[in-house]
Amino acid sequence: MLPTITTMEVIPVAGYDSMLLNLAGAHEPFFTRNIVVMTDSDGLTGVAEVPGGEVITKRLEACIPLVEGRSVSEYKDVVQRCRAMLERQVAGAAGGTGAETAHAQIFKKVTNVLTGVETPMLDLLGKHLGVPVAALLGDGQVRDRVRFLAYLFYVGDYRRTDMPYLHDDDDSDAWGRIRREPALDADAIVRQAEAAQERFGFHDFKLKGGVFEPAKEIEAVKALKERFPEARITIDPNAAWSLDEAVELCRGLEGTLTYVEDPCGAEGRFSSRETMAEFHRRTGLATATNMCDTDWREMKNAIRLDSVTIPLADPHFWTMTGCVRVAQLCHDLDMTWGVHSNNHFDISLAMVAQAAAAAPGRINACDTHYMWQDGQFLGTKAPEFEDGCVTVPRDVPGLGVEIDRAKLEAAHRLYVDNNCGTRDDARGMQCYIPGWQYDPHRPAMAR
């Protein structure tokens, strides 16, 4: 008989971030995550990392009575029971008001919490069976190396704020220096890409848009393609552009943009899935999204409309099992599967790598923010990139991350000492532009 879960710990943590710019503003000096550690009756531990914020922390804590005392083999039943409990909670909660960023909306989904329950149990089950988590997902592990992309950002000047951004912490190479410094034009983005490739070996590049006027961002994309002619390149303005604007900007860029992520969103009586479908038809460019197909009902409609070529099925938003189900669907329907990312530690990197190792068929290079957090890891061993890839060994059971309690405690202390909580990208931007407010249809610096 397999052991039972004796304790489930929920630990909010923080790490350092650069002043990364996006449609919602600027990343704060600290990013937050929730770490779940489960210990079983044999003394083994299983871990997970999910988005930060007090709502998710409290929901995870509410799951503890449904987890402790259960066998690690009962993870599916435990997840079902947690889902039912959480959905009752959400149904009874009052709705929010005002404009919300796409991430704020996604973070409200109960799947963020379910992933925090499912993943540690899969980690433990893999350890007891002697197989990696990838072997427990879908039809099992199908690849040993998972390709990631370089996630490029415009970076604000932290000196113009009174916020405690980390700086001068890594002088080991160009990437260590560049990632803390302002990057506000095409030349700076190209230097960023060169430095990231030098350290990590990336062959694919994604630019976070929605910051400047669209034409300026397209010039940066063209500069990247000129510097890296063999690279797969995309841009993600988080649906800040109108449909007509997106078509005008991207039409004729088939040899420059391999695909476009969320170029446009809902307009008038048309949903984002409808405008994305029209963009796809009018430009011929492949489309990716983590905004308009984040659950099965949205996915059904996106497929019917031919809105999305590359669904980005982050395991944090879909669960480990769910995101591999999306990959199986993509394989059966001749689509390409990919993964969305937010700021994260090494546990999340391992979660994505394990899911991607079980994803059949064509997969896109996975998103990761880890290049911005490189050196901040909570396990006993730092993640390794080789030629832009992370290896998922078949002889390492579970998730492949053994938690370092001292590092975990330090990350929790950083969270507590800095009064961290839910991410607020508006605060940093208000140092640049007094009175700045989020507008889903206006680039952050276009004020």
C-alpha cells in the first residue's frame, strides 16, 4: 500500500525581479509565488509552485483537510474533491469591479489551486514508482529534451522610482549586467537577445509588446529577425492592438514573424476569439494565445472558429494533467501545443519541462521567465539549460526538484519583510507617468 500524506504546507514566497514593462505596467521589485510542500508517511516530500497572491494562498490552505491523510495514489479523487469545494467557494463570492488585466482574471481560476494539490502528489507518486512525473501524464514521456524560448522585455529605468529593485548583483557575463538595465529601443532588445542566447543557448525569441506604439515594437521584431535570421520570432502585445491595426502591422511579415500571440482582443459585439480568427484569415499568420482559450469551453469555441494555431496551455492554469490533455488534442487536430509563463522559480520550470516531455506531436518552444530569475532557485541544484533546452531524465523519479529548506525560508522571509502580496504592475508605472492607469487598449507608455 502506498503511503499517505501526513502534512501539506502552503508557503508564500518572493523573489527579485527586474522592471519589466508590459501592457499592465511594470513588474514590481519582487514577484510572488505559492510553494506547496507535501510530506508522506515514508518521509518523502513532493513540491509544487503556483502563482502568488493571498487569494490562492487561502484557497490552498482550505484544501489541506481534504489532502492530509489520503494516499498518494488517490490524487485524482483528492483533486476532484478540492475542485468541488473551491467551485462552491467561488460561486458564493462577490464579483470584482473595474478593468482587470488578463493575468488577474486567469489567477481567479480554481485550477491554479488544483495544480498546487495535484503536482506534489504526482511528485510523490513518481518517487514511489521510480519514474518521472512525465511518465504519469498522458500516454507517458515522449521526449527527453524540452526546448525553451528567450522571453524578451522592454525594461524600465529603476532609478526613476523609489522602489527597491535589485541591481549590480551579477557581473559574470553580459546577461547578468543587461537584465537589470533599461531596454527601451530595438537595439537594446537585440543586445538582450544576444546576451540571453550566450548564457542559455536559446534559438527562439518572444518580445513582450503592449508597451510602446505598435510600429516601434514591430521595428524591434524586424531587428531581431535581421540579427537572428534562422530564429522563430513572435510578439505578444496582450491584445492591445485593434484588429485592423494588427492586420496592417503584421500583414506581409510571414518571413519575420513565425506566429503572433494575442495580437487583438474583443471589439464591440465580437469576442476575442472572433477577432483572432479574422486576424488569422486576413494575414495568414499563425496565432498563439493564453488569453482567449484558458479553459475547455473557450478552447472549444477557439477551435470551431479557427482562432488559434498554438494554444499556450500553462500547467499552472490547466493543471499538469489538463495541459497534457490540451497537447493530446493539439496532436489529434494538427495544431501546435505551447506553454505560457509568468515569473517563477525552478519548481515551475520543472513542472513545465515534465509536462512538455509528455506532450505528443509538435510543440512550440516553451515560454519561461526563468532567464530573469536565473540564480534564484529553491531546490538543492540549479536548473541547467543546454542549447536552449532542459533535459528531463528518465531515471530521475518525480518532479526532479529536492527542496532546500533554507532557501525556501529565505524566500518566505523576503515575502514577509517586504509585505508582498498580489502583483500590482501599476505602481512602478506611476513613477514614470503620474496618475497612470491600466487600459487594455492603450500601450503602457503611450500616454
